[in-house]
Amino acid sequence: MRYKSGSVMLEPGDKIFRYTDGVTEATDVNNNLYGMERLQKALSSAAKGSPREILEAVKTDVDRFVGEAEQFDDITMLAPKYRRRMEK
């Protein structure tokens, strides 16, 4: 399996949102996917919040979308915040 690699320079205060495919592939009772567009909207609405607030906002939105539909995949999210540079 091939993986892409890359790098990004973070500044203090920057946040990263990582997630498994179970987030965007969460389904409602009509078998519609939560999807990338809806995730982007949820993230945009919560972007100024703390990492905990971002995770809670996305989870709440996914839960609201899914309703009573049974899920078959994990929903895993991580939102670290870069606080400061390490001193030499």
C-alpha cells in the first residue's frame, strides 16, 4: 500500500483535525452519508473553539445527522492544538 507524505509548518495556536472514514461515512436512516461537505461546515462553525469544543461540535452534528440509524464503523477524531515552540 502506498501512502502520501508531506509536512506543514505550524504556528502557535494552530489546530489540526484528523478523523477516520467513519465520520464522513456515517449514515442516516435513508442511507445518506454524512460526507465531506457537511464535515467542513461543522468545522467552519466550530473553528474558533478549543479542540474539545471542536470535537464536541462535530460529534453532536454527526449524531444529529445519524439519528437512530445503526452505525457499522468507528467514529474517531483528534484535534491537537500547537501551543508553543520547544525551547532549545
